[in-house]
Amino acid sequence: MEEKISTESPYFIPVSDRDIKDFLKLIPKSPGVYKFLDQFKSPLYIGKAKQLDKRVASYFRTSSRSKKIVKLLEQAQFIEFALTNTELESLLHEQFLIKELKPKFNVQFKDDKGYPWIKIESKKNFPAAKSFLGKKLENGKFYGPFPNSYAVRDALKLIQKTFKLRNCSDAYFKNRSRPCLQYEIGRCSAPCTGLINQKDYSKEVHNAELLLEGKSEDLINNFYIAMDEFSQKKDYEKAAIYRDRISALRDIQRSQSIAGFNKSRDAIYLSSSSRMVKVGVTSVNQGWVTGHKNFLQSEGFIEQDILGNFITQQYLTNNVCPDFLVINQKLDNKNLLEKALSEKHSRKISIITRPGKKDKGLIDLCKTNTEYVLRKNEPDKSIKMKFQRLREGLKLKIDLDLIESYDISHHAGKNAVAGCVVYSPKGRTLDLYRSYNISKTNWGNDIGSMTELIKRRFSKKDLKELPSLVIIDGGETHLRHALKAFEDCNISDIDVISISKGARRKAAFDTIHLSDGTNITIDQGSPFHHFVQEIRNETHRYAISLQKKKMRKTSIQSNLDDLSGIGHARKKLLLRYFGSLEQIKRASINDLCEVSGIGKNIAKSIYKEIHTR
């Protein structure tokens, strides 16, 4: 469609120099696009209208002005009009201008980054399928995004079980001489050792890509063809493989609420809170969820038709649009949007505002994924009250600003780490969380670990901001040593308390210890006590997560380091040959002797030490 926009001699009307009534008389009555301009004639806000005079006049009705409209009119010095032949042309021209000029008062939806994807390294001979988080580059194919890491994990598990694609690093892949544990449990075809050729592996990669693209029916049809071919050749073992794959995919389809859709569709759900508006989009193709994205509304007008604005921005300015858009509310200008989208994408696009049973299931799925992140990022509305109750309960003389809480976590007295969580009057302040690796001399010594943490935290001379309150996990003895550590750091203006677990480690029996030697017994009905326990529990969670992360990184190294006669070089040779500690444990003495530099005596020593622990 060729637009006919009158831009050669547009209407410039200075807003501030005219009486409002005279000003409104100058506004054209035709369809078109209007722009509020500042003193430099830069656009502040762009809108479209079926009848320009009525739409623009609505901004000057004092009874319906919002705060943002008042702010817009304070800054606006001119209005520019561009006339169009139809309302559809004005819609298309409006979206073009908004995308190009990005006026600050227009609602803009930004892609909420940080979602995980599945990456297939397609340019390699034997591509790996992995979870990916970060900036997408052109060295592979990306599928998703997925709403969370659990969804990626489940999808990768399905891909590995069905298509047996590798998920190891290139360095690990190149240095294999025998299949790893993934092959043993049926999740890899072991291309590293030549158990599958490149042609057959590429077919499996292609099949996985079809599944991730939502082309499950195409994939299943290919499986039927392959199954029939192998059956005719009486190769029943291979035919059974494809039969099992078909059964697995059908089972997945039956378990999904969105099964049965033949055409592509996006479910769009609007979720709002006190501080943000978020639009979630769940995409489906051939009954398979191919991705979920969230979009955040940036600064701009809070208009009534947020979904309409989102649809025009997302699908009119992009080259990709599904056959159906499913929403769960009435949409202004629905027919106009359908016509615009259909003309833009050269096929019929339908917007469903009254979803049926299947579409409601899809909307519910979209809602769950959208509100999950919204709830996670939503601030604690009662945080100021909690801070006030905490101050009153502890009888502090000054207002609380920052609260820091410390906890120590270790595994059987080893790999001790310390976690520091921070609360401000806005809630948990994640960017101020800290972690510390405790020195070996204090492993297994909670008091020594806490003392080391405090001295490392507060011994710096250039401390910019000190907390108002410090909470530590422990009893009176822990508190006494903590106060001594603060004294050694020449810090005396921080209130310090500790909270100890009571009988049977139940929260109802917790005790709060104050620096003056007095104790406060937990009152389960007190918001003050609930808040202290909330902080303690968050600190405990954070410290344990740090400790588990450290254990995952050091589990192989630490177990091998404990073996006598095994230095760095031999440890590297063992890991390179066997691939994992689990494989080393399963190796016989003769297997160990196959490793370069490992003689029979050392092999016997390794085998004995591993199997007598």
C-alpha cells in the first residue's frame, strides 16, 4: 500500500501563542498524525487519529487531564499535523514515526533481557546443544527464549534423550578417547569417538532444530517415513528407535495445554504493578511452545489501550507475525489493527479477544510466565513499615538505613564461604550482596570465620557507606567475638545483634541477642520478629547457594588432590583421559594404567584410595 501523506506543507500551530478556542478551530478534521513539539521543534509525543480535531481537543479538556498530559502541555510549544487519506494510513505512518523518532512521551516497550536460550553451534562439524545466556552472536542458531532456566533444562534433556546431541565443551570433545557418562546413560551418540558419522549426526541436529522451531508435525512425519523405510528393509531395531521417538513426542503433545493448534499464534498477556507494566508473549507453532518474551513499558503516557499500542509496535514494525494473536480483553480498533497487520504481512492475521478453551490454556500459560518475573522483581510494599518496627523493637535511637546480615556455610568443615545480604528501605539490594571465601585456617570454625569476615569487610580505610545494623547468625558467644572484631576495626557506631536457633531448630524458639547482653524471645505475631527471621533466612539461603556453587567447582579437584602421589600434571592427565571423577571411580586398575604417566603401582594406589573412602 502506498501512503499519501501530506508532508510538503504540514500544519505548524504554536500552542502557547493562541487562545485555546481559536487554536482548536485551526485543527484539520481529516485523518492523520499529530506531533507535539518542544521549543526546538523536536517531537515530544506522536499520535494518530481518525478525526484530528476531536482527538487533539481531548488533550485540552481540563476535566480529563492526567499528570503526564499536564506535563506534556507544559513542554509543548507547537503541534504539527500530517494528513492521510484513511485511518489505516495514519496508523502505519504513526508507527513509522515513533520507531524513527522515539518521542519521550510515547509508550515504548523494551525487550526484557536476561532470558535463557538454547544454542546449537551449527557451524561446527558436530554441533553441541547448550543453554545460553547473554548477547546473541552469529556463531550459532538460537531458540527461545525460555521463561526460566528450568524450562531450558527440560528442553535440553528432551533433546539429549531423543536426538543424543552432545552438550560438552569443545576442549572436552576434542580430547576424548572413550565415550563419557552421557553416552552410557543414553544422552549422547558419542561423536567424539566416532560412534556416529557426521552425516547421521547432522540429521539428528536438523531434527532437533525442527522440534525447537515448533515444527513437531513435520518432524513426526519424517519419523514415520524413516520407520517405514527401516521396517521394509527388515531393520526392526532402527525402526523401533523411530517408533519410540514418535511415541515420546506424542506424549509431550498430549501433556501440553496448547496441543492441537495447526497455525502459529502468540498469546499476549498484560500484567501491571505499582511500578511497571509488563507484556508477556508466548509463541506457539504446531502445538509446540517455541518461546516466551517479556516486554517492559518504559517512560511515556499510560494510555488506556496498552495492548493495542504494543501490538502495533511489535507486529507492524517487524517482519514476523503469527497467524493469530490471542488476548483476553477487549481491544480498541481491533478491525483496524487486523487490516493493518494483514496488509503488512500479505496474509490474513486474526486477533482473538474472546479465547476458547484451548486459547484460554495458552493465555494461562503466558500469564504464569509473565507474572513469575513480575512477582520476583516486585518490591516489598511493606518494607518501610518493617524497618520502622525493627527500629522500635530494638529500641534504636537513629533511623535504619542499610542492614547487613552475615552467615557462614561449609561442607563437613571444608570449603567455607561467607555470605552478606543487604536490605535498604527499598527492600533487598542484590547489587550490594557480597561473598567471601574463608581461609583454610578458619574452616570449621564458625567464630573464627565470622571474625575474619568482619575484619575483611570493615578493615578498609576508604569505606564509603556503613550499615546502620548488622545481623549475624549465632548466639551470645558469636556476638561477643563479633563486637570484638568491630572494635579491632575501630568501628563503634554500628548496632550489632545476633539470632540463634532454639530447641529442635524451630523458628518459634529463636532468640535475638543484643549487644548490651540482653535477649529477646521470638514472638511469632510480631512483624519485627518476622522481619529479623526473614533477613536471617535470606542470608542462610544465599550462603548455602554460594557454598553449593563452590562445591560444584571444586568437587573433582578436591577429591583428586587428596590422592597421594597425584600432582597437578597427573590429575590433568586423569581428567583428560576419563572425563570426570565418576568415570575415574568406575575405572579398573588396568584402565588406570592406560593413562600416560600412570604406572601399575600408582594405579593400584589410586584404585585403593578411591574405593576405601
